[in-house]
Amino acid sequence: MNELRNKNCILFCRVSSREQEETGYSLPAQQSYLQAYTNRSRLNVIRAFNISESASGRKARVEFNQMLDYVRKQNINVIICEKVDRLTRNQKDALTIDDWVKEDVFHEVHFVKNSFILNKESKASDKFVWNIHVSQAQFNIENLSEEVKKGQNEKISEGWYPSQAPVGYRSGLNGKKKIIELDPNTAPLMERVLVEYSTGVHSVLSICRFAQKIGLRNLKGNFIAKTSMHRILQNPFYYGMFTWNKASYVGNHPAIIDKDTFDKIQKYLKRKTPLVYRQLNALYSGILHCKDCGGLITWESHKGHQYGYCKGCRGKRGVKEPEINKPIQKLFGNAKIHKKQVADAVREGVISYVKNSYGIVGKSNAQIEKDIEKYTNRLSKLYDDRADGLLTPEMYFNKFAEYNNTLTDLRIQLKENSQHKEFFDIEGFKQFFEGSQNLELYYEKATKDEKRKLLKFAFEDLAYANNSLGYNFSKAYLLLYKAVEITNSSEIKNIKEFQEYISEPDELVASKTKNDSFRAIRSSWLGDRDSNPNRRDQNPQSYR
């Protein structure tokens, strides 16, 4: 019977990981080994199938089915592979091979290293060996999966993301332990992209163009596509959290942005009307509303000038862009401290205060750590109460969610405080302060996109009607505006004494009596504090 069969065969080679390829199990090595066997057995190799499962198990499954389709269509009788676990790893694939073998008396599978041939007329002992090898292969796969999950859970418990980090990060070593650290090449670029999107002037597509312009690429070295960028903008990894199996964890990796910036990004991602750039890219388009009806002002171009109209209030004349610019610039001019000596004293006083007050952050950390210990103990007791039958499942899960969410918030606070302690952004504050003293001139000379960013930063909303501009400042800009207003309205005769008063820690200031104007100015720049300086909600106002 063997004399009548055709001698055509295919080779089936498979590796499961990159490590196998690098340690002698490479696909070329397998193919060479099987080729030598076919030469000795006088078999004619029609095709070799090479499968690497390191990329995708689903893809390997597709290629396995393609191989079987090929041997059926080409009437090939013999499949050659190295070992059983190179051909099949589960009972489903094994049954598929069994069915193919039983289709024709000439169908055979040669397992070269296992030294046996499977065919329709195989002895019971050979079939037993076949089933043993299949079960062993399936056990190895399932055991490996358990070990991988065990390792992942251990890594998560230590605060590390158990997979490849996103763009902006890279793998590093802390002793012998693998960690995730900032990539010095891409982290600054990723920060620019995220902060840029948080200004609210970009769509996902335009932020992709911005990323391409500054040279940010993905892990494969390609430009970031729109879908990938959308995932990046939604990823909490960038502010110090990570998700795994739908659960959230506080990571030990350094954050690229803070939680406030991330929340702004989510707000703009979820806005009802996506940002669209139109051919007429008016400065106040999408920003300026009608004071009378609340509708958006629509902009049109006539004879080289841009006019804004409220379509809900017909009959009103249009407003030119310069008519809006003038009061806006005046508002920015009002954010400037009149006297340069006073401005210098405020700037240096705030910086000295921060340098002298790091202990405040430390005390806050100590309180947070106590709270973390308290809620950790509560979680432990909660488990004991559930085990003793003192809590219903519903009560247990509700309390577990409450305590776990509180712990997550506390750990985020502790991490943000620690990062704040390491670097209060003094240079950033200097740039912010100097910029705030020249906003009127900056706005006059800025590009259209720069003006829109500044408007988004300074105002919650802008409205116009009947030659009158209405506005609400943003919280951040309102703090600055009020601080400057109080400073300008106060009479400061002794600049040196004033600067010293601002820069001293709160514990010393509380024991001193100074005039009300000093106290008001200090409070406007640093925030109010009461008799308990350890409260966490009394940190200085942020200028980042």
C-alpha cells in the first residue's frame, strides 16, 4: 500500500516565543532538521509552513487551518513536524488532525523527534502516545498561562504595569528588577502633546498633526494615527494610574501630566460638538456668545473684515473683531502689578515661601499615610466580617468599593505630594509670573492659535451685545487677577519688609502682627490658612 501513495509532503514548523528562536529553536533550524529527515525518507517537500506564535495566537490558529486546507486541496498525504507540541497544543487541534488522518488510508503525520508516525492504521500504543503528548502540550500551555498571570499579579501588587508601557516610557532596571521609567527622548514630546490638547483648541486629528510636527513617533517608529492618539488621550497611565482587567491601580511609574490636565483632556474628548476647523478660522469662533440669547456668535467675512452676528437676534448690527480685542487687552493689562519693585518682591517672596515651607508637604504626607493605614485595616476587618457572616454580600461589596476608592484617592494624593515636594516648578512659576505681567502686549502680538489658548485659559465664557463685553474668568486666572488687584490697591512703603513677610513660613507669620494690607496681599498670593497648618486643603495656590 505504501508503494502506491504519492511522496508529496509539507513541513510544519512552529516556535512559541522570541526566546525559543534565540536558543536554537528558530524556524530555519527546525526546517533544516525536517528537510534532512525528508531526504532520508525520500519524500518530496512541496511547501514549508513557518508559524511564530509570539505575535498572535489567533494568527497561528488561522495559519494552522490554512495548512490543513492546503494539504486537502493539493492532495498531499504527509505532514512532517518536529514534535507533537509543534503541531498541536490543545484537544481541538488534535481532533482536527485525527479527522484528517482518518479521511484517507494514505494520510500520515510524522513526528520526527518523538519517533512515531500517526495514520489511520496506527496501533493503539501509538494512538496512546499521541494522546499523552497532546495532553502534555495542553498542560504546559495552561501551566505557563497560570505562571504568567501569577507574575502579572505580583507586579501589579508592587505598583508596576505588567505589560509594555505606552509611548513616552521605556523599560528600565532597578537592581535586578524591571521597572517602567520615562523615555528621555519621547516623554517631553508626549507631555507637550497632552498639555497642548488640554488647551481645548485641537481636534484629535489636529493633535496628531501637532505630534507629527514636533517629531513624536510610536513604539515602532511610525507617526501616531488618529485611533491610537484617541487611546493615548484616554490613558490614565500618563497621570500615574493604570488599568488591568477593568480594575484601576496607582502605579509607581513617574507621571507625565497631573490629574487636572488629564481631566481637561477627557472633557474636550467628550464635548458634544467635535472641534472642526472651518475655512474662515475666526479668532472668537466657538468662544464668543450673545449676551441676550446665549447663542454662539457666527462669523462671516466681508471686504477683508470679519464680522460676528447672532443669528437668534436678528436686526442687530455685526461686531468687528477689533471691537472685541480692545476690552480683552484692557482686562489683560489689569493683571499687571503697577510697580516693578512690588512685582519683584511678590515673585521672590512666593519663591522663598515655597522653599521655606516644604515641611508642610511632609506633614501632609504623614497624615495621608495614617489614613492609608486606617483604610487598609478597615478592608482587612471587612473581609473578616464577611467570612464570619456578619455582612451580606451586598453590604460587603458596597463597603469594599467605598474603601478601595478612598485608598486609591489617598495614594494619588500621596504620589502628587511627593512629586510636588521633589520639584515645585519654580522656573515654571517664574515664567508664568513674568508672562502675566506682559499679557496685554503678548495678546497684541500673538498668533491666532496662541490667542485662542490664552482666551481658553483666562475665561470660562465671553459674551457680547450692544457694545458691551461680558465675561467670567476661569478659576486659575481669577486668582491671579484678584491677587494683582489687591496688590495694586495696597500702599506698600517698605518693600524689603513686605517681601520678608510673604516669604516666611506660616508658623512664624501667625505669631506676628502686620498691617492688614500685608496680610491681604500674602493671602491673595499664597491662599488662606487657619490655626491648623497641618490640614491638607491649605496648600499654597498652584501656578503650574
